[in-house]
Amino acid sequence: MPAIRYRPVRLGESPCTLETDESGIAHVQPRKTLGTYPERLLDRLIEGATSHPDRTLVARRENGGAWREVSYAQMLQQVRAIAQALSTRDLSVDRPLLILSGNSIEHLSMAFAAMWTGIPHCPLSPAASLRSADYGKVHHAMTLLTPGMVFADDLDAFAPAIAATVPDDVEVVGVTGTLDSHAVSDYASLAATLATSAVDDLHAATGPDTIAKFLFTSGSTSLPKAVITTQRMLCSNQQMLLETFPFLADEPPVLVDWLPWNHTFGGSHNIGIALYNGGSLYINEGRPTPELFGETVRNLKDVSPTLYLDVPRGWEELADSLEKDAELRRSFYARLKLQFFAAAGLSQQTWNRLDALAEQECGERIRVMAGLGCTETAPSSMFTTVPEIRAGTVGLPCPGCTLKLVPADDRLEARFAGPHVTPGYWREPERTASAFDAEGFYCSGDALDFMVADDLSYGFVFDGRISENFKLSSGSFVNMGAIRTRILEATKPYVQDVVITGAQRNTVGALVFVAPTACRKLADAGHDTPVETLLDDPALQAHFSAWFKQINQSATGSATHIAQACLVGEPPSFDVGEITDKGSINQRRVLEHRAELVDALHAGTAAHMIATD
């Protein structure tokens, strides 16, 4: 069998040492120490404006048309001007900047200007304002952070949330639209402010411990926490990335990216990669859905990325489009060096499709890399760098990061220490204390396992969330993540998501949230067939029953056997917390909110039950 060819790309080596004590606790330490990094992330903006002033830093389509590009020099001028305007306001760490907007050039300029002056900013999920009926998360942010300024690029869109949540004495800044509830400061007037040397003195006074921003967690089990993100966290984490993927220094990276900036993947990881390495970020208005992915295709035909980063759903949509569109394949693979996914596990099926597509177009594969991180670690802690990986692999800790593995029942919990780890949660000392162990390691709640037993060089695989797994009444542990993945793989694309049930019960069950459009096609039903009617369709029931019977053939006992399952038509709700800001399902909240349905499922009386044996 011929050796697999990969497109050349310079990757770092990550050998580690492993020391295990008598209690079974292990410490995994990279042999390589982390190199030096700047004290402030925007030092890279200053360097860029000097060494490559005309290079594009960020671009976005103007009203859906041509790209509007902002260079390093232009961004620095814009940031200094806005920073000068912010310095005259009553803003501080106790009165930060709250950003309600999605990704935009103005959003980035406001965020950078706040960082320049040492004022933290907080990009809040747009969904909290645009998709919520009670604006609960916006109210929570206003109460916890007590912002002194709120920025919204589209005032018309955010007007209801602002009117309902923002105190009268808080200044509102907008780009377009109008607002009846508050006086509005025009963004353009801030950007036209004459900057003085005083604003540069403010920037020089900031340092590694200065809070750059607050990022809210998804709030899976309680009210979201505001994660303190310092300049040291951002800069050290980008240096970790650079030493793990040194090819980023070989040519300026080019990213085409949609990932939201209120989340650490898009807002810290991806923006940071572009800025830290003198690259360019093209803001992608597309989304990984059948309805909106066409815009991503359009952008990727315009701009060939050097690396591409997305969540698994985005990779699935991209694989579908690449298989059908030769022009897209040519542009996408023209200079691509690395593919990366995060936020969840990429299915092996999608992984194999991407390998096949690259070989078809380029005659060689493009490396697919993965890792593990979280908001509290800025976000990256672990990465894969060796080619012998598979779905679920997360690699080894980056230089500068120490991994601690603590036995938790029959698994190992990952804990992290390093300069990229948060000092805690804003104004919540008790929750901060509970997030760290006695040695100061951040307790991630993620479980890991060795990819290859007794061989550290292959790294680790993700083994689910400690908190989401549960015991049956028999005492058997149920690996929720593994069962959920098996179901999603077997039922794609007819299922949106799955929630696993059975804690302290006799058997494992599943609430199966269907994808109505795909299921209507599967059942050969009309496009206007009500979902509740569709779920009782005999043909659809037969398909799902066959899939679950096949899944159960590989069950090894009660903890892996799905005894009950029912189809659910009402999708998970953002308003009640069943969907997180990242778009992932909140298993615990679904179980709480639909407790009666769970009871009926295990009693065998739920609507739309399907045979699993």
C-alpha cells in the first residue's frame, strides 16, 4: 500500500514527560519551554502598522457586495482615535464596554480601542438580544458587569433589547439605525476623534495582568459566568499556537471565518491568529446551515485561505459543497496548509470525505488537526501534531501548558495550569474557588484517555464530559457522549440532536430531536406536513427503528444499550437554556425542562416511541 502523501506544512514537535504518583494522579509536561511573547496583544498591531502597513488585517463585504478591507495602518489609526474618545468617558474595569453586535469591522475597532486604553470589553452573544423573549442573559450581563457603555452596530435590530435592559445613564454607541429609548453616540464621531500622545501613554500603562475582556460561559448548569481574560492569557496562548504550528510564521495566515466573537474560538483564537502572525481575517457572513452556507461558498471562491477552522457542522456542509463544486475545490485548496476543527468531535465519516476530496483535487492530503481548550484557557491547551490521529483525538499539551490527569470514577479528568489560564470569574469568588484544585490547576470537567495505551507520544482522546455522564440504578456508568455520537452517526442527516436519559433509572433512553425537512423527504411527505403528524408516519418510524436496532447490536451491556427512544418534534429552546450560545445542546437543561417527557419515555408511554430491539 503506497504511503499517504500530505501537503508539506511545518509543525512543531510536542514531546512530553509523564509522572504518576501513588494515588494515580498524573502530570504531563511538555519538554519544550514556551518562548517569549509580548505584554499586550495590540503590540502586534503596532508592529504590523510599521512593518506591513498596507496589508489587510480585516475585511468584510460592504452591504453584501465588494470587500471593504482595513489595513494594519488604518486599524491602528482607527483604534487610537476611538481610544481617545473612550478615555474621556467614565469607563473602567468596573464600568466596561458591552458589545451586543455580531462580527463586524466596527465591533473589532471598538474592542481593540477598549483594550488599548485598559478598559475591558465583553462581546455578548447576539442571540441573547435577537432570539430571546425575556433578554435574561442581557439582564444578567448588565447586572454582573455594570457596563458604562453599550455598542450595537445595528441599532434597529438591537433596539428592543437595549430598551429592556440598558439603564438610562449608560451611553449607547451605534453605527446604523435609530433608537427611541436612549440618546445615541455615533460611532463615526468616535472614529473621527483626534488622537493625542496621552492615549499612547494609556496603552503603555497596560500590561500582562490587565483585563482585556470578559467572555461569558454557555451557562449549561447555571447563570453564565464572566471569564476574566487577561493580556497574558491572550499573548501566551498565541505563542503556544505559533510554537505548535510554526508554519504560521512562514507566510501571513489568511482566514475566512464566521465563528462568533462572543465565543473564545472565534474571538480569541482566530482573531488572535491573524493579528499575532501578521495575517488577514475575512469576516464570513455565512453559517453552517443549508440555507446560509451559500455565502460561505461565495466567500471561499473569492478568498483562498491558508488555514481553515470550523466546528464539525461547518465541515460537514463544506464537504457537501466541495463534492459538488469544482470551482470551490480549486479555490479552497489553492494554498491551504491546515484544517482544524473544535467545539465537538468531527465524525470519522466527514474526516474521510475531506481526505478523499483533497487527494482528488491536489494529489495529496491536507492535515486535519484538532485540540482541546475552553474559555478559561484562552482557549487552547492541547493540540494534535502527528498524522496518526482519528476522530476524537486531542493530542498533547502545548508548550507552556501542564496537563494534570485526576482519576474520576473510571476515567481521567483533565486539569490545566499555565499562563493561558484565567485567574477566575468576575465578581464571583466562590465559583472561582470551586473551579481550581489545591495545586491551582483549572478543573475542566473534560475526561481524557490515552489514544494508544502506554504510549504517550500519540497523545490523548476526548472521553466525554464528567458531569454529563451518569449512573444507572444498577451502578453502571453511562458514557453519554459515546452513545450520543453513535446515534448521530447512524441517523445523519435526519436528526438535529439527541439527549441521553437514564440517570438513576434501570435503562438508557434517548430523546431524538428530528430534522423536519430531511425527515419529510425520507417519509415522502409533503413539505407542509405538520411535524407531529410526520413523527407517527409508519415509514419514518420504520427507518428509525432499523437504525436503533443496528446501534444496539454493538451494545455490550445495560450501560450501552438504548432501551427506550422517542422522536421529538419541538426543537430545543434557546429561551429556556436548552441551547447554549455556542449552538450546542445543553443536556442537563433539556432533562430538567422536559422532565415529564423523560418520565413518560422510561414508562413506555411517551408520544412517538420507536422500537429499539
